[in-house]
Amino acid sequence: MRFKVFSLLLITILLTWPAAAQELILDDVLVEGVRRVSPASVQAVLTVNPGDELSREEIDRSLRAIFALENFEDVAAVLEERNGRNVLIFRVQERPLLRRVFFEGNSALTDDKLRGELPFRTPEIYRPQLPLRTVEVLRALYHKDGYYGVEITPRLDVDDQNEASLTFEIQEGRKVFIRSIRFEGNTVFSDRQLRKAIETRPRWFLSWLTGRGAYQEEILQNDLEIIADRYYNRGYIQVRVLQPEVIFSEDHRSLEIVIEIDEGKQFSVGQIDFRGDLIDDVDRIRSMVLFRSGDVFSRQQMRQSILSINDLYADMGYAYVNVSPLTRIDTERREVDVVFDIEQGIQVFIDRIRIRGNTKTRDKVVRRELRVVEGDLYSATNMKESRRRVFNLGFFEEVNIASVAGAEPSLMDLEIEVTERPTGMFTVGVGYSSIDKIVGQGSVSQANFLGRGLRLELAGSFGSRTQTYQVGITDPYFLDRNLTVGFDLYKTEREWVDFTRKTLGGNLKLGFPVTDNTRSFWVYRYEDKEITDVSPNASAFIRRQEGESTLSSITSTLSRNTTDYRLDPSRGSTSALSIEFAGIGGTEKFIKYTTDHRHFWPWRWGTVFSLRGHLGFIQGHGGREVPIDERFFLGGLNSIRGFQARQVGPRIRRVDGGFETFEYIGGVKAAFFNAEYLFPIVREVGLKGVLFFDTGNAWDSGQDFFSDMRYSTGAGIRWFSPIGPLRLEWGRNLDPRDGEPNSRLDFSIGTVF
């Protein structure tokens, strides 16, 4: 609008000049009024120059060009005669220089947070559209936090130096939460099913902490796509999810969202066909497709089928394969015919592999986990497995593998980008454990010692019932071969109810791979042990354990790990089978068998369900009893929750000082099972909740496996806190016996779980 006003003004001025003025030759062209802006920058956009003939069109074009610089509030063109010379002068009035920005009336959002969202930085030339754009940005920020009644008014103050300060006067109003979400027209899915599928949620009692219940337009629009996708996966391909209606309450403190859905009719799968480059038997390609003719059409199954066909070709080196689904909808038969059009491209080989971001970890630590090397045929499966193995090292927060074009069309380079995480810890402090009471500790551990992947540990702890000192180092790739070699030296003293156990010993470890996910470990252990301070009221079995003994054993373990992330798995499994033979010298002689398996299944909304089973059996040989400290004691966080640690299993009733007590002697057989359901509470900080059900027991030689099982259930929280992993879990004993509490609360911090 300003361009038009000044163009008309110029035309008016020129029309007042005599007709001969139209043939004037300009002797000079000047720019006046600039202070901060460089005159040369204005001169550079002018289309009128000295020596030119005076032209309305060129002057008008120059005025528009000056305004386009957006640095001037006012511009005028004036023709003057100076000393007999015709001079065209462009007189400008600069816009003020914006020096400072202030906020008034804000309390919910701090000045720093608001300032960080400003779409400009000071100092900057003030422009009229700047406060309007800023108000929209700040209003969106308040809306994101639930303040929908916010009013923001900009105020500009200019001093006599033509410098300005911009103040945003804010009336925040009250925070508005979603009271309810209602659906109309839905018959296929219930309101409850649709509410669970979307990210927008009503307010709950922890909204003050999590922010849940705040209305966010962008998230709601994405939720509409999620709802539509749910219908597409049930065959309702003509579904329409209408724009939601947002209804504010009278006091503007809450709102209701109403989403109307036009479901349409359900469609099934018609004919399925393939065309293009069919490099394999059609039946094998067809087996990659998850649906068959007559099934309810599912867009999700079609996407997964495309990925499976892609992987089939990519595992043969066709990295650029393109699978396009061509669909034809028959509304009369309500069927969708699908043709998978396959363009295989050329076979691709891996040329170069580059690793970036590993400022500490050596390249070879990453490379030895890869399942692809230079010169290999491209394989999508091996790429995914390589990323999983590198991430499972636990050294990196992020691992991304990107493929880029190589020197030739048939070559591809891989770029592995990693973000390192701290892998060492030094702690000195005092803590409290529900098992060990007051505990002091100091430790230095480094999971990636010298950047070579070595595991180093120096630790010591002392408390009212326990003292432990340990040093050890493990090399998972000894001499750059896939061999695990390591050792530990330790000294412990542990006080139990009826005796005290002291040990001094160490072990040597050797491990090697059997398959990609399976390893064999061999551990030789030697200990000097002493059982002292045996209670005079202890049973004859425990009294026989008193004295010194030596242990010399070898343990063979076969383990398998297919989890996606070993520190916090969400899918896959871990398995271990071990046999320990004691009697290679030494005075203690026994054979111990244990097996453990745990499986993880991801479910909706970031939740995970897991099942664990553990079995153990130990027997003496050479006429020797099984030592008390090698028997199976269950109960506590790591076996059956809701029970006191080491108090599930065989026990002997006795009277001590007129009071009836129980002596727990452990079992030679043991079994326990855990079922867990983990769910996020506060995703941003890694806080999770857990619901569990445990069962199991330990039995003596005269009892059968799985007889007289014990049961418990409960809940808890788990958190990867800044000072270490934390577990706080409450379990209820479902069938308490004499001397057993009905429930128990346990916690641990700083130990892996």
C-alpha cells in the first residue's frame, strides 16, 4: 500500500513540472537521510543514474527498490536545481534500530524461554511485521503449554536517537486442560479404543508434572491421521475423519474435543499379482505378503509386505530396489486388487565404511561388531544386525548407519555416525540398602577402558553386614580375536543371621562365539573360605559348615542374547545354561546346574511385557555335603519379590530365647518365574512403572520340583537416575506363613537390573 501512495505522490510532483522537464538530463543522483544504513547499499538498487534522461517509470522503479530493502519508514524523490545542475534526491527516513526486548506480565513462562523463541535477534532494524510475527510465535508457545486465553500486545518505544525497545505486554489467563475427548459416528472402534490410540489425552492427576491434557493443534492433527490409519488397517479405506470441534467451558478453564468420523464400508483383498523384475520364485515373493485374497484389507500389512519384499531383494545386493503397490478399488464388490510392481535396479557392493563421532572409542571396536565389510554384497539384514550389535555395546547414545552413493553406480559407501555416552563412573559415598542397611562404597569402573572396549573395575563397599573389595579387567576381543579373556580378584566378608562367611579368591575367564548371538564361557574359580561366628542355636547342618575350606571349580556357560538393547531391552530374549564342577582340588565338591531364560515383547504405547524362568539344581559328590553358601536361597528383588531375601525355601523351626524363629538352610533345587509389564510414566526422564507376578520355591533333597509353590504380586518404579539405575518395588505375599510379613518394600540403586 505504501508503494502505491509514494508512486502516486511522485506522479503528482512530476505532473507539476513543465513539459520540458520530461526531457531533462540528470546531472547527479543523491541519497539523503541515511545514518546507519550504508548509502552505497541504497545506491546499488537505484535504476536512475547521472546522465540519464528523467523518467517517471525509472524513478518509480527506484522508489520501489528502496522500499524493498525494508530499512526505511519513508522515501521521497525530489528534483532540485543546484548551481545550475539538475539533481535528483532520494530522501529517506530510517526505521528505528531495535535494541532491546522486554516482557511484562509473564509468570508461567520465563523471560529466557520466551526470548529463546523470538524470530529475530537484537540489534536489528525494526519492521512493522516483526511484532505481529513475534506475537504469533509467543501465542503458539503459550498454547502449547495450555494457555489458550493468552493476550499479547506489543508496544514500541523510540528515543530521540531513533533507537527502539519493544515490549510485549502479556495477560496469560488461566491454563486450559482437555476435560474429555468424544467421538461421533464410530461403530468399528469404541471411544476407549480410539482414545488409547491417539497421543492427545485428557487431564489426569499428574498433569502438573507430565503436562498431559494440554491441547496442541499439531499433535491433534497427527492424531486424526492415526485414527484414519486404524480404519485403513481394518479395511475401511473410504473413512473420513472430520476436523475436530473444540468446545471451551464457560469459565474457559477446560475444553472438550469432539471428533466426527464417517466410517464408510469395509473392503477386502481382491486379486494379488506381481510384475516387473521377478528375480526369485514367485511363490517365495508371495510368501512375503502378509494378506491373501479374501482377507480384510490392511494398509499396515501392505506396508510391511513391501518392506519384506524390499529386504528380500536387498539381501541379494539390490540396494536400490523399488516396490510400488498398484491398487484398484472395486466399489461394487468392495475389494482392493493389489499389484506389486518391482524394479530391482543393479546389484551393489560395499566400497568404503567410514565411522564418525567416536572421539574416544577406536574404530576397530565398532568395526568388529559390523556384519558387513568392504567388498561385501549389500545386505539389508546385515545392516540392521550391525546397528543392533554396535548399539548393544552400550558405548553410544545413538548409532545411525547411512548409505551414500559410491564412486561407481555398483558401489555404495556406508557412513556410521555414533554419539558417545559416558562409560566410566567414579563414586564415593554412603547409601542405604534394605538388605545391607548402611553401606559405604567407593568404586571406579570403565566399560570402555582406553577406548578399546576393555572392562575395568575397582570397587569396595563396607556396611554393617558386609565388606567387599574387588578388582578385575575383561577384554572381549583378546589380541583382536573374538575371544573374551579376563580375571577378577576379590575379598568379601558377609554376616548372615546364623554365621559369618569370609572369602579370598579370584577367577579366570575365557569366552568365544558359537554363533552370532551365542557364546560359550569358561570360568575357573579358586577361593579360600572360612565360616565363623556360627550361632549356638544353629542346626547341626550349619554347625558342620564351621571352619576353613577351599574351592576350586570350573564353570561352563552357554549364553544367547537376541535383545535389541541389552541395557534396556524391549524385544528379543536372553538365555543361559551353566554347569559348575567343584572338585578340581580343594575340599568342596559339588556339581551345580542352572538355566535362565527371559523373553521381551514390545506392546502398545511403549510398553513391554516380559517373562522369565529360572531353574537350579546342585548335588554333592565324593561323599561331601553341599556347602551352605552354594545352596539356593530365594526371595527379594532378584527372584521372588514380597519375601525377605534368602527366606524362600527349606526352613527349620526352632525356639530361641523363648521365641519361635526359623532357620533358613537353602535348597538343592530351585525354580522361580517372573511376569512383568513395564510402562512409561515420564518418558523424558526415563521413569517407568512395573506390574509383576512372581512364583517359585526352593526344595531340599527329599522334596519334588514345583511342589508347594509360593506366589506374590506387586508394583514398582524403575528409573535410570543420574546417580545410577534405581528400583523401588512393593510385593505382596499371597499366602503368608508363620513368621512371614504380608508384604515387603525393597529398593536398590546403583546396580544393574
